[in-house]
Amino acid sequence: MSTKIDDRFIGKTYSDFLFRPQQGVVATRAAISLGCKLTQSLPLGLPVVSSNMDSVTEAEMAKALALEGGIGIIHRALPIDRQAEMVRIVKRSHSAVIESPHRIARGTTLGAAKAVARRHQITALLVEEAPGSGVLAGLLTNRDIPRASTADTELVDSFMTPFERLHVSPPGISEEDAERLMFDKRIERLPLVDEKRQIRGLITLRDLLFFRHRPFSSKDRKGRLLVGAAIGVRGDFLERTAELVATHVDVLVIDIAHAHSDVMREGIEAIRSRFGDTPLISGNVATFEGARFLADLGVDAIKVGVGPGRGCRTRLETAAGVPQLQAIREAWCAVGNEVPIIADGGIAHDKDIFLALVCGASSVMLGSALSGTDESPGHLIEDPATHQKRKIYRGMTSPQAVLQSQYDDESGADRDAAMNTPAEGMQIQVPYKGSVDGVLHRVRGHLQSAVSYAGETSLEAAREKILDDPMKYLIPLSAASRKESYDR
């Protein structure tokens, strides 16, 4: 942390540098750790955050990011209940312990049980003694249900495995012990009950094995996937925050275009007064003073970037902004390791991610890089002539995004007023890329290679070595060397 701006970065962005290779020390790059901090209390296995844009992140993208070690931020261009439901979907999708497993009561018909299973896309239901009692009576799985529809009027009591024949465990069993017990007993589901037979959770062998093959996945202390959600500082933001906190969202992103502002201060103070220590990421800022401003307000991470994104026209329309690598370095000079920095926007190539991280960012937020994938919201658009497939990507201040959104902008104006404000975002079509897993796999591999070239065994070690004086390792490029390096 410095008390002044690093002048050597003024006017600089990602394509202005190469990184000087160091002596490699790893036998295989695949062993390099990319662990980082989203906030001081939220570690990630991959330093990638998906942008809270309506063409980038909803539940499917958030699940995919968390499974690969990153985190997704559900956008706020949604009614409150829909945004909260997306958080719930992520939290329930894959978990070492299902805290509130779906249940039915004794006396339920098979037809009704099948309807519940179809609605929630599950293959087993816990049966309780009476509606709402929470006392485990048995377990009903797909294999217990006759195929004939004539049985739909019969009661689950005759088909479930009763409590007396179930293998159960008290809550708090470790994942290792649960897996050992399930293998020993040849069972696929382990209900968790207390001494009064009250249902306290459910562990499935499928989930345990699934996470074994996803060693980098981002999980909370209860084994659920991490997920964040975006909020504003005007309109329904306190009601939205209350609903999201109730869903056990892991972090809230207070996202407005100009975060170095009085409205951001008022918003943070209002949220802190009602919701205490809920982790807050705030942005966007692009200066030393802006980063210090947010740090002094007590945020848990700072989102840096004004105008570098592919879907943003702020610089073109207002001339406001700071070259992104300069902005990252200014922010780091202001807060050092006190508050993690998220570099938001301007990532055109994977090498930009590494440069952002070693110059001050703890993680990067990706938008256009993740758009056009199966997991990004929106429909595929196929060109009838070329049969090329594309998807929509747009900035959140584009006219199309504002028109579709369900929230007020940061000034408190209604949607009609927002539509009458000249746009600072735009909508474009991007090529279809397939699953986002392929994008994240590529990013992981290139980051591991970059760390190897830095002569370290982990991203954390590379950042620790380079952060204090990046110019010791960076080479400023002339026009000719830039062309040699990046024109392909």
C-alpha cells in the first residue's frame, strides 16, 4: 500500500506491457494453485467473478462458476422474488448437506408424491409423521414407486422404507465419515436426524462423489455453492437486501455506475444499519480517491473499472474513465491488502487477467468473456444464411436492458426517466461458445501457465512477489513490440 499514485502506470492498460519470464520451479503447471480472496472471509479457488449483467449471470451461470472455483453475481434486473429464487436454486443445486430436504407426510398419495418430485426434479422424498412435524417416518425413492398409474391413489406409507429400516446419522457427521458409512451400508442417501427423530438434513452419495471430482468448487461452511447477488442504493434496495439475506446469499454487490458518490455512502450506511456485517462489495470506482472512499466506508471488496467493458460507452459519451490497469494500480496504492480489489471490465485476452492480478486485483469480473455460452441468459440466434449461432450481450445501461429491467436507477428515477436519459451502454451479438466450462478450463490453464512463467507455485505467491513493484517484472511496449506481441 502506498500513500501516492504510481505514476509509472498513468495512461496504461493491459496491452501496454509484457511480463518478464522468471525461472520456473514447478514440474507440472496443473499443480499450481489459483486460490485467491474475493473478500477477506470468502476464498475462491479460481479468481473469476461473473458479471451481474442480465445477459451474463442468472442461476445456471452462477452454478457453473462456483463449481469451477469462482462465483457468480445474480443481476438485479429482476423482481425481488425472482432474484431471491435464483439464489435459492444455486444454494440447493449441489450441497454436501441438504439442510431442508423436500418432504411429504404420511397419508400422501403416490400421485401427489410424484408431482412433488417432478416439480423439484428430485428422485427421493423424506416422509414425516404428520404435516409440518419434521419427525422422520421413512424414505420414498423412485424405485419404490410402481410404474402403473393405477397406483397413484395409494398412500406412500405402503411403499416407503420405514424409519426402522433406514440408516441415519446425527447432524454434524463429516463428509468423509458419511461417505464411508454410505459405502459400507450400500446406501445412496443418509438422512440426518437428532435424538427426537427430527429431520436435520440429508446427504446423498451422488453429491459427495460429485464434489470429489470438483476439488476447486467454491462452497460455504455448510458445503453449499457460493453465490452473490446485486443490489442498488435507491428504490427497493433495502427490501431486496432483506430478501436476499434471508436466502443465505454469500455476498451482496452494491453496483452503481459512479460509486465515489454521496448516494453510495447513504446506501452503504443504510444497509449496514439494518443488516450488520453482511459481506458487501461496492463499485465501480477507478481512482485512488474512489477506492479509499469505499474502504473508509467499510466495504469488504472494491469493484474497479469505469468504462472499459465491451458493452459500455461511458468513455465515448462522457469522457469519464481511467485506463483499466492504471485504475487497478491506483486502487491498490490506496488500499493495499486491506480490502480486496475486483478488476471489472476490459479483459480482452486471458493474459489480461494475470496482469490485473499481479498489479493489484485479487480477482477479475468477466462479462463478455462469459457471454454467448450455454449458461448465459438468452436465446440462441441463428443466421439463416450462414447458420452461425449468436447470443445477445449488452451493457446494463443500454436502452434494451433499461426497458426490460424491474428496478429504479441509482438516481431514484423511474424507468420512463431512465429511458429518457441518453444511453451509456449498448447491445451487441456475440458468437455462441458452447458451455462456459470450456471457457473456464481455458482460463485456468492459461493462468497456471502465467504463474509458472512468474517462477512461482501459486497465484498467491506470484502476487506477493510482484505487487510491491510490478515494474520490476513488466516491460513497457513500443508500437512495434506491441504489434509483434499482440497482432495475430
